[in-house]
Amino acid sequence: MDSRYCFTFLKIYQIYFSPTFGSITKDDLFSLKVIKPKNEILKSFEDFIKPAFEKQNNFELENQQLASLRDWLLLMLMNGQVRVGRGLMNNNNLPFKKRNKS
């Protein structure tokens, strides 16, 4: 069974049955009755949900890059190597690759 299907099933279970910051326990997992859909339905689900998971992964990667840039910039500010108001975008020593907008 596809891991995205299982993850989504468990997230829905958690939202509906443990809505106030609850967590799913081992007993909860063993008591669940899960229906395994036919392969065609799983494939359709995978095609539907895959872009959302890819987008989430991209957001997580972007957040990591932004955190790295923040940490680097904070260090530069604290060391006095850069001041607010200077043109930073022309600096070739950035700790990341600039992405081309397409």
C-alpha cells in the first residue's frame, strides 16, 4: 500500500478523532480497520495527492534555504561585514545559489 495513502489516512483519523492536540497511540493503530482500495483507486489517489506532497517538500526545502540565509545574514550583520541599506544582492559570496525565475 502506498505510504502517502497511509499517511493521509492517519492524518484524517487524527483530525477527526483526536482534534485537540491528541496523538495516535499504538492501541489506536492496532484497533483501526483499514480497507485497502483497488490498485486503480490507489493509482488515482497517488496521481491526485502527489503534487501536494511535492509542493510540501519544496516548501520545506525553501524554508531550510531561507533559514540558512537568515543565519548567514545575521552573522554578517553582527560582525559588521554588512550594514542594513547596502546593496547585498550584488554580493557574489551568498551561501546559496540564486534561483532563476521561470
